[in-house]
Amino acid sequence: MRDLSIKDLDTQQALHLALQEALDDGQFILGDRVEMFEKKIQEMLGVSYAVSCSSASSGLYLALKALNIGPGDEVITTPLTWLVTGSAIIQVGATPVFVDVDDNYNISPSSIRNAISKKTKGILAVHYYGRMAAIKEIAEIALNSKVSLIEDCAQAFGAKRDNLFAGLYGDIGVYSFSPMKVIGGLGDNGMIVCKSSEIAERIKILRHAGTVNKEWCVSPEGKHLMDSLHASFLTVIVEKTNEVISKRRDLAFLYEEALRELVIVPSLGAQMEHTAYDYPIRVKNRNSLNDFLNSLGIESRIRHPYLVSDQPIHQASVVHELNNAKRFVEEILCLPIHNNLTEVEIHFVSNAIKKWFKDQED
């Protein structure tokens, strides 16, 4: 599924240099290099404020807290994502409200409209598999309903629509730079972006144990800090964002060309709307196909096998009709896709899938 090795020699050299600089100056938590990386993200995305954090999971929690979302509040979100999206809502004391998804596996605007209530304080939209949600429409719903909008862009750093990056449509955008992501660092890292100086300052306080000037505690929190070494590495790695996304989209188009007559392939959208973080196909009897591919040494994967709303921790959550989500979670199979994948390997996987279909017919 993932080959996370960094094979580009120039990038390797730059990373070694970043390590040496950190060893020489001994600055390892926050500091100048973290601030430089935050400024770089601000400039790349064209956003007013960027605040680093230890992971996107921390980022979602901090975003909800910074928007004063807590007990008695409801946050509308998707059941088709990784479980931490829903967990962050529970962690701040709010109630997740799960609604259905559209054909792109993202939260459905019409389902959001039907779920808005007096208790709704926020919408947490996920750009799942790297495909941007119908975020302009969702942003309009949030604005008209006077609720906050948080974008979970963990899988969609660098995705854009109408010349605006994912994460900039809502009140707060949260990104992941974990090694598994399209633009991945050498450990867990995250970034939070926003337009409000007040929210940015609140996040900075919350991420550092809820303290002002590192000493005066105004909120009981843990530490959610990025270290300077990872910031140095990421400053090097994000330089290749457009190149990496373009390559992954090219690989995804090869899958599409080979498989679109056999399975339901994902819509990649126009330009950079999809980062191709994953390549999810939909197929009946996907467990059999998955076993077949695995037997050939192809690491396809069912990601994720459960709806978040079905997790044990969500017995008190609000769950609306999830017709699409329930069907999709039984049919989705993710094929290998990563920065080091070759066209030859894409054809190998595609031909294996074609053979499985032929065997089914026989």
C-alpha cells in the first residue's frame, strides 16, 4: 500500500543537512525553524495564520476547543473516515451527528441541511481519500446557519478548487504531515490554518499546555507541539508538493483507464481536486478480490472496514440515515498507491484484477 522511503538523492541530502543544523544549534522544540515552516505554509496556501501542532488528531481537537465547542453542542460530520474525526468531537465534550455521504465518499451537503438543529455548533467536513468535498456548498450552509466549519484536510494537503486550497473554505483547516500522507514528514506532525488572529492565538495557548507565555495556565491541556527537527524536514519536503500530487494523479489515471469497465473508480475531479492519497475502487465481493490480490503479494487493503458511527464509543452519538455510507463501506477496496509506485506496478495490479474477474466468469 505504501512505500515511504525517500529515494530522491537531492531530497536525502537536504534532509541530512537539516539534521546536522539541528544537532549543531540544539534547538529541538518550537523555535525559529518551526516558525519558518509555519510562515512557509502561510505563503504556500495564501492563508493569514498557520499554527503547527504534533498531529492532525491534535489539530482537530485544538480546532474544536478554539471555537468554544463543548458539552451541549452538536457537530455534524461523516461516518466514512478514520475514527479520530469523531473522537475529537467527543474529547471536547460535544456530540457527533453522523450524516450520509455522496458518491465521492464525502459528507453530503443535503444530509447536512437536514441535520442542522438548534444544538448544532459546527460542521466537521473531511476531504476523504484526498478528494475535496463539495466544500463551497458546505461553507454556504455553515454561513447561513451561523455555525462553524472545520475542514479535516489530513489527506488533502495541496488539493485545490477554483484556485483555493482545501482548508481555506472554513473557519479552520487541519492538515496532517504524518509519513503515510501524500506530503509526509519523518514522524507525526500537523498544521492548523485560519483567518482569525484571535483563533490563532487561542490555538497557540491551547497547544502549549493551555499556557500564556509558557507559564500562566488558563486552560488544563496537554502539549501538542511540533519539534524543530520535523519542521526542518518538512520545509524541505513540501517543496515537492505539486510534483508529488501530479505524479500520484497520473498513476491514478492509469488505474482508471485500466479498470473503469470492471469496477467503480473514484472521480479525480479537475486539476488538483484529488491528491490521490488512496485509490479506492468499489466492487461486489471485495473481500474475495482482496484475498486474491494479497495472495499475489499485492497489498490492497480494506480501509476502513467500519463506519465511525458503528464504533463502541459512539453509542450516545446521533446517527441519521446512512444509506450510501453503509453500502460503500462494504464495497470499497483501496489499491496500492504511493510516491514510489511505477507504471509497471500499476499494470501488474490492474492485470491481476482483470484475471480475478475472468476467473469469476469461468
